[in-house]
Amino acid sequence: MTAESFPSEEAEYGSAPPGPIGLLDVLSVGAVVVDADGRIVFWTPQAQELFGYTAEEALGTYAARLFVHPEHLPAVAKLFMEVLETGRSWAGAFPIRHKDGSSRLTEFRNMRLLDDLGDVYALGLAADHNLLQRVETDLALCERLINQSPIGLALMDPDLRYMLVNPALERIDGVPAEDHIGRHLKEIMDLPDIDTIEACLRQVLTTGTPLLDQYHVGRPPTDPEHEHAWSLSFYRLEDPGGRVLGAATSVVDVTERHRAAAEADRARRRLALIADASTRVGTTLEVERTARELAEIAASELADIVAVDVLDSALACRRTRAPDNGPELFRALALKAARPTVALRAADPPGDLASYEGDRLVTLCVHTGRPVLVRHVGERDLPRIARDAEAVALLAQAGVHSYLAVPLIAHGEVLGALDLKRTGNPLPFDQDDVVLAGELASRAAVAIDNARWFQSVRNTALTLQRSLLPDHAPHHTGLELASRYQPAQSTSEVGGDWYDVIGLTDDKTALVVGDVMGNGIDAAATMGRLRTATCAYADLDLAPEAVLQHLDKITCDLEHYIVTCLYAVYDPRTGQCRIANAGHMPPALARPGRAPDLLDLPAGAPLGIGGIPFEATTVQLAPGDLLVLYTDGLVETRHHPIDERLDALLTFLDEPRRPLEETCDLLLYGLRHPEDHDDVALLVARAL
């Protein structure tokens, strides 16, 4: 017996009687001892409470006469004699007579007693029948509820050791009930936050305030591969006197709800990922950038290592052959990892070409046009994923445990594959991941397909454009020249901007800058026709305004094309430059010691309008003067007024003696933005 079992001095000797502390007190069980003659020789206070007689009134009195109805006396006498003679106990209920005259049904337990002298006595334990029946019913109900409840229930002592566990808790934590008894919580439940749970229980024991619906997640011993979730509630147990007996714990398995919520959250994240991909993948008509955007999106949510590989034949816009079992040549376009890993060294760097045999999983993916899923990667799978033995070792070191390859398909053509690996994420790829990866790959494939065809057409137009631009002689009498052609850096196609330097008779030089409104191969071809015509008319030694008049007639015959052009003829003998303008941007003139300015020329109508005469203006160029001819792509933007941009142009011409090549670079890099939507032709001439 512990020290706590003894009553305290205050409880034993205090003035206030102690409250009920046990079941017997709750039932108020009375004890009555009767000698062999039937006289009461022992009478407890509970008997007084039950029958109404004080000890003075009851002791020495025949029990049967005191509280047994006359009609029951023969039966009671017979039972009394059987108990004394045979020693067999008797239990049952019969009505007794209370002191107040009422009749009350009372539950009795009778048994024989012997003292050290051999005298025989009868002990009767009595309790109110209705109260006892109610308590028995409550206990039976509690027992049924505890044993049959789907909620896990446990009783714990003040030291938080298990005292009782119901079958539901056995099923929940997978530990038999007998293995719980006497053990602490952390010895049974292997949860990450077990210390927090114990702290909560101790708080409940201290304060008496219950904690309800505490959400906890873990992996039980019966199912270590999957997460389970439980709702825990804690209550303090007290006896009727307020003594703390321990704590009760209820455990509700909410795994299905947890998984449903997790799945709903996962679905929301995936929808958000697809919506994000719709805005972030394919923002430009650049194959490499589109591939990088796809890799970044997939690495943020779907995989730890993402590679985008495109068939080299598809990238070159060559019609792919029918799939077979042979090798395929891939060009790596993008590689992205969610976190630093040695697995990156096992992948093909972006820009590299790699040949993969027909037995490799990425090759199988593009041959079949179907996803290839390896939920659990084993030693036999790595050689079919990696490019060589060294890469196999690196992937194993990185802990690649799950693999997924999804084809990039656009308009029925397989362009390549989206290659996904998991290392840090412990979950293997599943069918939901296959669907999500397929959705991302499908959207990206269309963007890549558009980008590759655009780049093919753009490269063709750019090649045509550059082939039509002059490769002028390095020396023209009286002039130092520099020029640039820069195609648009954004997703727009190549335009029809051009410049030309044409040697004329008497050491004169024609300077030409023009812009065919439009883009693509048609604009480049139109530009070529006009440049050829310009050279032909220049050979006739026509005046600038006459040349523009003839070009206007030619342009009128070209459907849907409007052209701006600036035609100038410089005569080094006189230093005069005659300039005619057909709707083009005004040239800039920079003179040493003076502020640069724009030439004030008659604007003129663009070529192709027809029937409007052109005028020429004569400008005197002194040695060292700088004449700058350009197309509108140099100064026009979507966000700035044209006057502001022309002023910016002049600020870069503050030093006319600067080397011409440096001047060209300064203008291009100072005025152009990487995303500008138009191409630029620039021609700079300095009078010598």
C-alpha cells in the first residue's frame, strides 16, 4: 500500500466528513450482523441510512421483527437458518419495512460468519435495489460501449501508464491489449509528436480541462508504408470525492478523411499547376526557353529531377520515320532539379546530343508514344534509364527510386520526351502523376512544335535577309562607313529592313536605307526585289527623287506592301549630299563642336502609295561630319513617345569623332531592348 492510500490527518480528524470516494459509498451499502438467535449485534451508519433506525434502536433487537413484514417472516426465517446451518451464501431482493412505515425493495447478500470461539453469526450486506440496478445497468452499458465502440478508448493512471484498452484501440494501433497494460504512451505509439501528446495529457491531468479533437498523423506498425491520421481527445478521471484517478483517451481513426482531404488538396495543387503552366509555358516562340519553362514547372511539384529531350530530327523539322526498335538521337533542351543532387551529373547537359539505344526507356517512350512508368526503380532498371555505367552509379547514389517518361506529342507527331525522376520525394509516381505529366507535356509539346516551325521559318527568312544585304567594298571615296543589321530579338519574324551602299560615277556614293512593312520570307523577298531595282536605277545616275519615283511605281505593283525609304547621294568633290525621303525616319547629323540634330527633310509619302512626287534636299557635309541613317526599329517602342526616343538617339551622337564601329554598337545596345519586336538596319557615314 502506498502512502497515498492512508487518509490524511485532515481527512481523518477534520470537522467536515469526507465525501464519497468509492463505489460502496455511492451505493451506500449497509452491513448488519445477526447472532444465532436473530438479534442484531452489529449495525453500520449505512444501515441506519438504509432502514431508518439508529444503532441504539437496532442493536439487541430481533432483526426480523424490526424490518421484515409479517407475511415474509417464515421465508426469511427459513433462509436465515439455511445460511447458518449450511454456510451457503444467499443473494436476492425482497421488500423491507422502513422506520417511516414505507416498504422498500432492498438487495441483500447474506453469508455465515464464525468467531474465534466457534459462535455462528449471519452477515447481511444491503443496498437499495433500484440504485444498485441503475449502477449495474450503467456499468453494463459502459462495458458494452467500451468494448463495442469503433472509437479507441484507453484509461491511464496518473503516471500515464495504460490500465485499460478497448478492442478498437487494439485494431487502431496494432498492439494487443495486454501489451499495453503498465506501459507508457511512447512505448506503444511511435508518432513524430509523441512528446506533444504526453504534454497535452499532463496538462489535462493538472487542469482538469479536456482537450478535444487533437489531430495527429503517423505510420502505425501494422501499416508502416502509409500515413494514418487520428483525432485524439483527453479527459481527466476523478472519483466522486474529486481524487484524480488518471486520464481517459479517445482515439478516432480519421485516415479516410485525412486521405480525402489530402487528395483534394493534391487535386487543387495540380489544377493550380496546370493553370500555372498555361501562363508560364510557351510564353515565347523559342524552343529552348519553352523547354526550360516546362522543366521549371515540373520540378516545382511533380519530380525532383526533370529533363526535356527532343528528337534531333523533330528539332530540325525533318519528318520522322516510322518508329522501330533502333536507337534515337536526342538533343537535351532543359534540365532542372528541385534541389542540389549528383543526379544532375548523370543527365545530358542542355544543348548536347545523345544517342539512346532502343532498349532504353526514353527511346521506348518515343517509339510507342505512351508513358513509361517504373514505380519502384531497382538495380535492373537503372541501366535502362541512365546513359552509361557512370550515370547508373550517380543515379543510385542520388537515390532515384521512381521514374516516369512522358512523350511530347503535337499534332500526332512525337517530338521527344519529358523525363522525370524522384529522389527526395518518398512517394513513387502513380497514375495521377502520369495524367498530370501528360497534361503538362501535351501543352508544352504544342508550344515546342510552334516554336520549332517558327524558328525554322525565321532562320530561313533571316538567311534570305542577310544574303540580300550588301557586302560593300571597304572603301568609298570621301566616306568612312559602318553598318549593322539586327533581326528582332522577340518572337516576331524577320522583317524587310535593308541598307545599301552603291558606288556611282565620279566617285559619288549612294546611301540607301529602307523598310518593307511586314515580316517573314515574303517581306525579305520584297526587300530583295526593291534593293535590286534601287541598284539598277542608281547605275543610271538618276537624281534621288527620280529613283524614289521609279521605286514607287514598282511598289504599287506589289500587293499589300508599303515601303519607307531614304535615298542619299554624296559627292566628295563638293561635299554635298542630296537626300530624298519616302515616309522614312529623318536621318541624324552630328558635327564636331555642335549639338547633333535631325535633318529637316520633306517627309514624303511611303513607296506604294502612288502618284505623289518626291523632293530632294541638299545638305553640306564638312570633314568629320557624321550622317546616321536607320530604320524605325532602332527608335520605336510600344511604351515611349517617338520624340523622346529620337532625343535619346541624339544623345548617343555627342562625340562624332568616335570610331564608327563603336558608334554602331553604342546605338544598338543603348537604344535596343532584347524584347523589341522589330528588326533594325543602321548605316553610319563620316565625311573625310
